[in-house]
Amino acid sequence: MDVAVLGNEEFVIGFRLGGVKRTYVSHADAYERTILDLIADPTIGVLAIDSNDIDKLSPANRKKVMESIAPVVVMIGSKEGDLREKVKRAIGVDLYKT
């Protein structure tokens, strides 16, 4: 399973430099179609997206993306909470719980 990243050029460049091979630059007019194609791809295990881009989706598709299990969609950016909450939402378990 691959890790994929979807976002604007500035968002994905850091992931490219970090070695992520499957990066996709989003364009406003095709963002919704691109993300739906990516969550339907069985070779992607984790899809990282810019949290600012979630507003580009229709309510029905936003729900579909947010509830996706395969791949797990992880939103990164200023709209989401801390890393603990992201991990908890992505895998359903609070790994930091003592």
C-alpha cells in the first residue's frame, strides 16, 4: 500500500522531498474528481490532504472522504487539531492514552 498526497504545489513539495512518490497537485476545477479517484484506488493505503481543501468538496463527498477507511484520509494543516487527534481519527485508537 502506498502513501499519496494531494494538495497545492507548496503542500506537496515537502512530501516529494521526503520521498513520497505519489503526489498530486490539486487544481480547484478538478479537485473533487481527483480525490474521489484517489480514494477509489486500491493501491493507496494513506492519503494525506491539505485541510484547507476539504471545503472544495460537496457535502456528500466530504462525508465520503472523511469516513474513508481504505485509504485512511489524513488532513494536515491549520484546520485540524493536534497530532494525537489526527492519529485517533485515522485509526480509531488513542495511542497516547495511559
